[in-house]
Amino acid sequence: MKSIHIKSIHIIILVIILSFYSCVSKRIIPSVRLEPDESLFMKAEKLFEKKYYGQAIDKYQEYLERFPDKEMAPAALMKIGTIEAILEHYPESINSYARLIKEYPESIFVDDAMVASLRAYYREGKYQEVIDFADQILKKTVSKEHILNIYITLGDTYIAQENPVVAVYYYTLAYGKADALTKESILVKLKEGVKPLRYTDIEMVLELIDDKHLEGLVLYLMGMAKTEEEYYDDAKRILSEFIDKFPDHEKAGMASEQLKKLESLSVYEHHTIGCLLPLSGDYKVYGNRALHGIELALNKFIAQNTNQDTKKLIKIIIKDTGSTPDKAISAIEELYQEGVAAIIGPIFSVEAAAIEAQNKGIPIIIITQKDNITETGDFVFRNFFTPQMQVKAIVSFAVEKLGVDRFAILYPDEKYGKTFMNLFWDEVIASGGVVTGLESYSPDKTDFSAPIKKLVGLYYEIPEDLLKEKGKDKLIDDDNILDTDKKPEPIIDFDALFIPDGPKRAGLIMPQLAYNDIEDVYIFGTNLWHSDRLIEMAHKYVQDTVMPDVFFAGSSSEDVQDFVKRFKDSFKKEPGFIEAVAYDTAMILFSIISRSDVSFRSTVKNELTRMAGFEGITGHTRFTKNGDVEKKLYLLNIKGKKFIEIRR
């Protein structure tokens, strides 16, 4: 135990005396004469108490300069470090603590400074420094309170490093050393710490913990956390294990009650998928195409699965949504009553279907480009390719593979063109590129020479006053307005041109680009360009143009070739992207619902977001936490009369 110097005690007693007499009315306050160092330190303390931090630091610094050998010098350094930490000046704070430790190694503030340094390192985000320095401190003799704070800081640090297993270990160490009041705050940290843990982490966590009661507490907290997050299968397994291992634990009764509630939630047909598709009405052609993909997936999954029970149980229930939201809502109600595990579709009337599925807690994977559809709720997913995905694929290829950073955009003045134009422009900027040219054109025109000339500086509009003057005198003639013998050169200040339009208009635009000498630039389109019609219309002019797509039947991938062959054998035609997306969607859900450890719809939902990546015929697919899809699209270019996959 370190002793406190007599001079320090004198100052403390002095402060107590002054405080006492200040509270007594009509008493004579004795005159107390302070030494210069004591007076200066007291001024700094008063400024600190009033939160005049800048002035307080100045006074503490003055004290250190004038009285470096006085008893309160280390206290001044400690206070400077504390103020800098309050102001979030962590490097300065750490420097003050380090100086205290080095210059005053016998001070009673050394242990405080070490632990405070640890917290400052954490606040600054220097997590490895926290771990290394904590190891040094723990090798020394420090108080129980300091050790408690070190363990808490280490727990926080490992949480920040996304290592919840070790974080929970240190929180349990802190919990074991804490008093009743502090335990409550540590319990909050423990609850947060166990949330990221998976069932497979349990054994690792329990091996680190020596205390049996704490082992049980951690198991219980994990089970309850998984319940709150709707990871019901994990919760069920963890709480069951907790009761088996710790039947006499104080939390065993609450765990049993929670298990009963979970059992009541697990009532549905685990191996059944519902399908919402427009099989009648205006959009039936799309619904039937998707249905063919789903049926092919079911046949494939059953054929490749060796589990006989799964073969018998996996089934799909098909509902026709027509083309009205009301039919989609009614169909979801029917599927809910029939106990489906999840739903594929719809393709249209998606908003109403998404809301209804979310309200009923049924995971639904919608096949749509509709904006913000997954914001409906955490049970709503989307598996389709979006405009954003297309522009990302194009720009990343252009910038990273082709070395292009100057772009131009020629787009139709309608919703489709404007959407792609804005997304493309934003993506170019985000990738460090620049849009040097931008022109729109009317979608009902067939002559695009004016916007093309504007794009490359060849368009000269003659003012009306000049046209009037032309007829009045000889100062202005045809040669002054436009010298047809001297054709101006186009100003092409871009390396790539993006045209977000369909094959019909693109087929008209491409020859006009060549006519206006726009050559030696990369030309990019959208997935709509993946059409034989484009090649038929402008074969000579579309060579080497590039476009993205979610599916390419001509891919060299063995899985794609197998899919195309089986599809042709079954339906006597070649599949398109709708069939392919529906096929992959079904295969993803079949692989989840066929697992023996999936007993809740919420688990289906959670497994979709946990999925690291599904290698399907539409490319590498994963879902983000908000339910939207991430895909690596195909990039195609035209060679001769064929579309060719670009290897990346």
C-alpha cells in the first residue's frame, strides 16, 4: 500500500476546513495562509470545477513549470490528462499520463494514469495498444477497482474488433469482481456482447470461463438474445442446453418459460414454398416463365438430394396473382393458412404483397426492380438485378479494367433514361471519374443527329437575328454561317459513352455516331442491348459494345450449360433471365428449408441474410442485412453476330 505524503494530507485538510467554514453563517472564517504552490493549484482546481477547461490547463501547466518538484505536480499532470480526455484530445491526454508515469513513478496517481491511458487508447481507436498496455498493467500490483476497469475496457476493445468471444470472457471477469451496482452496467455489456455469438461459438466461450455460475449466465443471456433477434432455432438449442447443464441456476425457470413460447411459434409446413405469380391477365407470359424456372429447380433439387425424407416433403404451392394487388394479398392469406415456410414472388403488385407478407412474418423473395421494396420490413427480400447493379458493373469494369475515367452520357428524356443517367453519373463520380458530356434526346424521334452533334461540339444554332440579316445585305451569307467545304472536327473529350436505351433506338443511334466521326471510344448499354435485334439493325456499328446482364445462356459455366440443356429438354425453348432468376431463388430457399436445424420462419429469414454467397446460374448472389440482393453481373460484348462473355 503506497503512503500519502504529509503535505498532500495538509492540502486535503485545508480544503475541508475552507468548505466547512463557508457553509456556516455569521461565523468568523479563520485566516489561512496558503503557500504560492498551494494557491496556484487551488486556482486551477476551481477553474476545473467550473469547467473552464482551457484556463484550468493553463494554470496546471503554470504549476508544473514553476513547481515541478512539489507534491501536487503529478496531480496536475493527472488533471491535464483528464481534461484532454474530456475534450477528446486523446493523444495529448495519453502524453500527459505517460509523463506522469515516467517522471513521478512513485506517485499514488501512477495506477490511475495507466488505466486512464488505456481508456484514452480505446477512445482513439488504438485497440492493439489497449491490449498490449493492459497486459503490462495487469502484471503489476494494482487495485481491484483498477483491474475491474481494465477488464471492462478490454471487453469493449474486443467488441470494437468484432471478437465477441474474447469480449464476453473479459466482461465475465469484470462481472465477477464488481459490486451489485456495477454488475448491472456490466450485465448490459454482456447482453450486447453475446448478440453476435452463434451457436457454434458456445463451446469456445464456455472454455474460457472458470466460474460455473457465470457459464450458466452467459448461456442464458445468449439464448434470450437470440430470442429477441428472432434467431429462434439458435435460441431453442441454447436455452435447452442451459437447462440441461444448469438445472438449478436462478435463471432456469425463466428459460423454461421461454422455451414453451418458442414451441408455439414453430407451427408451419417446414418444407413447403409458396409461389405468387401472374398466371393470368396481362402479365401471364412473365409468370409462366418464372414458374418454369421454379419447377426445374424443384426437379433438380430432388434429384441431387440423397435424403429420402426431403425428397418426399419438399413441395411448392402455386397461387395466381393475376395483375391486381387484391389477388396478391388474398393469395398470401391462403399461403399463410397453408403454412408455407417462405414465398417466391410476386413479379407485379409487389408493394401490397410485401406489406402483407411482412405483417404475417413470412419470408418473401420478390422478383422486381421496384425501388425501396425491401424497406417494407425485415421479412422482405429482393432477387433481381437493378439499375444500380448495372451501372456499378459497367463503371467498375471501365475504370478498373479499361483505365477509363472520362465518360459521356446520351440518354432518352423519359423515366428509364433519366434513372440510368443519374445513377451512372453518381457511380462515375464515386469511382473517381468525370462526366464530360451529357445530352438527352426525345424518345419519339428517329433522327438523333442534333443531340449527337451537341455532345461533340458540332451543333451550331443560328440566331434568329442573323437569319433576318442574311436577307437584307451581303455582309452575311451562307459561307459566313457555315462553310460546308470545311467540315469541323468533333471534340471528343470522353473515352466512353453510355446509352441507356432499348435495342430499337440504340440500333438507330449507333450508325449516326459513326456518321459524326465518334470513333475509338468504348460504348456501353444496359441489359436491354442483349438482344439479337440490336445486331440485326446495326451489325457493323455495334461491334465491341458492352452491356451487363444477370444471365447469359451462352456462358461457358458448366452449371449454366446444364441448366440450359435441362430447360430446353423440358420446355422446348431457351431460358431467359426471368426463368434463371426464379430458378436460383427457388434453389436458395430449397437449400435452407430442407435443413433439419431450421424450425422457424424467422430462421429462414435470418439464414438468407447470413448466406455468404450462393453460386447460381445468375452469378454469385448474397443478400444484405436490409434484404436487398448483391450480384456479380455478367458483362457481354458483341463479336460478329454473337454475344460473348467478358472474363473479369
